[in-house]
Amino acid sequence: MAGSFYLIRCPDCENEQVVFGKASSEVACAVCGHVLARPTGGEADFQGEVEEVVERRSENPEETIEA
Ligand SMILES: [Zn+2]
């Protein structure tokens, strides 16, 4: 797999945000700042609920993190 995106629901404010599965830096909720994903060197450690796996597309380019 070349890297997928995940739709993560923030546990604090229920904002849904698309996060790259192999994020190389911490990804914070755009609304409240709660950390949604921590880098591990491989697949990120998600801190919120994974709602959906999103196939690779450039729907939300400003919210994606480069590997
Ligand atoms: Zn939030």
C-alpha cells in the first residue's frame, strides 16, 4: 500500500479531519488543537476514532502531510 488517508473524528470536538496514514509530524485538530495523530516512523498512531479510510485523491490537499 502506498499510503492511505484516514478520516479521523476528534474526541474533543467531533470535528472530522483527513489525516495521512504515514504522517511524519503530529497532526492537530484544526478546530480545537487536540492531537489526532502522532508519527511512529510507520503508520501514525491515531488519537481519535477512525471513521473511514479514504483512497488517495487530492480532495483536501491543504490537510495532507508529506511523507
Ligand atoms: Zn477537535
